[in-house]
Amino acid sequence: MQNTTSQTRHPLAPLLWLLAAVCLGQALRVYDGTRPDPVALRWLAASMALAGLGTWTKLSVRWPQLPQWTAVLAVALVVGQLAQWLTLPLGKHWLHPREHLGTLHVLVLVAVASLAATLGQRRRRGLPAALFMGAMLLIGLWFLHWDGRPEIDVFEFQQQGCAALGAGQNPYAMTFANIYPDNTPFYAPGLVVGGRLQFGYIYPPLLLGLECPVGLATGDVRFAHWLALLAAAMLTWQAARNHRSLLAIAVLLTTPRALFLVEQAWTEPFVILGLAAVLWAALRKPAWLPWIFGAFLGTKQYLVLVAPLGLLLVDRTQWKPRLLLAFFGRAAVVLAVLHVPALAENPQAFWRSVVTLQMLQPFRPDSLSWLAAWSTDGKPPVGVWIAFILALLAVVLNLWRAPRTPAGFAAAVATVMLAFLALNKQAFWNYYHFPLAALAFAAAVAPEPEEAV
């Protein structure tokens, strides 16, 4: 009797997405925030190529051992990333971390051992996942306990915004002291007057609800960021139906700049949590999907770019005007519920802080993008319109070629965001963590060959 296992074709997409996530993590490791480093751009190009191959092609191999070797490779990649944690700066302030370094070594060993225990397993195991997530939780809490206060404006925006909300004030109608020199290139002309920034809390209202309870309780919103990242990992693990999910999630949590992302109080962990919730709903609670999709779109302004990709979450047989209107209509209701109260209280302040400010942001030659690299030799910067054109083309290509599955949706989101950032006027560490997470989640929730339809 012929061995059917040997005849099964194993898709390469999960492996390609995993490698794309790792390459993107290495680009962020090399990038130092002061210039578009050529080596970092090569890592970025490799990530984009691998992501595109995995999303827009149907490459597969007839090799029964592919899942096992992919798992071994994933563990090796995570070990390599954790080794970089022990040899490179964990954050901006910690060039050579010294305090209680033995604690970090023990927790890293627990994380590696828990992942190694999954090798050879064809089913998900709860204990290794619990040990790994517990180790990562303690690493983040340990790091934030010893880390200093970051000297970055977004941290002040969130700290003071939560304090204002706790005091019953409107965070969007407040202003902030400028913590940078008066001639800073970080803000457009006219946004700094008398040493104060002429805008309030710059993020959508949902983020206030996600970060302020923990921020007010602990005095540091960054604890909410780390918890959001871990919650996203757990949701994705719960949503996945394969044994590789924990390893793919580990690639995200151990990426070289994971702790730096949280240290600097960048808000991408909440966007990543929103994406994880969408994948969980798509796989476990389809009736909740339109509502959670709307909440996901409400976590960051740039997500308007990926809104059309919601079509990938709707079965092609359901692509009828009435059904699509119901799906996107429910998402729009959630967006309205999240935004209308803050908009109604002070329309001018809300619009200036959340929308107008994003349009006024200046060109940053220190971005990790080819647009910034083009301008390094004194060439005039190309208009930001090119980033929107590339993102639109990526959306169209994904709607044509991407798998109509939750994994395909996550990968499509990653490719659109990479296209948008690669030639953008502002593209820093935090922005790239979102497509990195999307690629890792795509690998995590991709079905096994016997589950594919």
C-alpha cells in the first residue's frame, strides 16, 4: 500500500513567513535609529522577498520531514535571538546590563528548555507553552523594574494622557511640554509654541482604555505594553490548530528589539494584540469577527490601509453585497462607538491630535526606508505619495493572490505594511514590529497539510 504521508505536499508558506519575520528582526537589530543603514536595508529586502513568496505563491514540497525540520530551525532561530539578548543592548539605557543578570540567564534557559520540549510533538502541549510564557512574563517585568525612565515623547504623551483621564480631563484637549530642543526636527513647524506642543494625546481612544488601567495602577504604562504583547501571543496560540504555533510566537517575543520596543513605550503591542484577537475570532468565534475586526482597525491610524483586506476573512461564497455590507457595517459600528464620544466632546482638539498631526509629520532622514536612503546624498526626498501607491498595489495583489484564510490575512497585512514603510517619510523600529508580528502569527495559524482545504 502506498504511503500517503510521503505523497502529501507540504506548503512552504509557514517556513517563508517565519524566515521573513527573523530577517525583519535582524534589520531592526542592525538599524541604529540615526541613518538608513545599508545592511539593515538588505535584511529588510530579504524579509519583503520572503514574505511576498510565502503570500503570493503556492510553493510546496513533497517532504514528510518538513514540519519537524521547520520546528528544529525555529528553535535554533529563537536560541540565536536569545543569544543576541545576552550580548547586545536590551534597551537604550542598558548597554551592558549588570543588575541581577543571573536572573535573566535562568529565565532564558527556562524559555529555551520549554521550546525544546515541543520538538517531536505533533500536538500542542500546554505545559511548555505555560513555562515559556511565564519565563517571558518575568523577563519583561524584570527588565522594566530595573530599566530607567525613557527620554522619549510618546512615553510622556501616554503617562500624562492617562493621568488626565484619571483626573476626569480630556486627554485630547491637553498640551505637553516639549522635552526636546526648540529647533527639534521631530515636529513640523508651528507645532511647538512657547515650549509646548500644540496637540494632545495622539492615539485613538481604544488605547486609552487598554493602557490606562495598568498605567494608573503601576505608575508606568509600559507594563501594559508588555502584557499586551504576551496576551497577543497567548491568543494566537489558543487560536492556532497546529503544533508549530508556540515556536512561531517565540520568534516574535524573542526578536532582538522586543524589550526595546516596550522600553520606549511604543504602542505597537496594542496593534499586535488587535491582530491576534482578529485571528482568534476568525478561527474560534466567527460570529464575533466583524466586531473584533472593527476594534482592531481602531487601534492605530495607519490601519485604514489594511481595512480592505477584511475581504480575506470572508468566505468567497459570502462575497455578496448584503453579506459584505453586514460584515463591514458591524466593523464600522464598533469604530463609531470607539471614536464618536471623544470626537463629540471636543471635535477640534480630537481631530488635530489624532488626524491632522499625522499629516503634518515631517520627513525623517533617519528612517529605515529607501526613501531616507535616497536622500542621504543630498537628493531631494520623493513625495510620500509613493508609499501610499505601493500600499494600494500591495492591497490589490493580496486580494488577488493571498490565501483566503486567517493566515493569509495576517501575511497580507504584513506585506501591505512593509510596502508602505519601505518608502515612507517616517519608518522606525516600532512601525516594523507590527508586520514582524503579523508574519509570525501567519506562520503560527497556518493549517497543517492535512487540515488545508
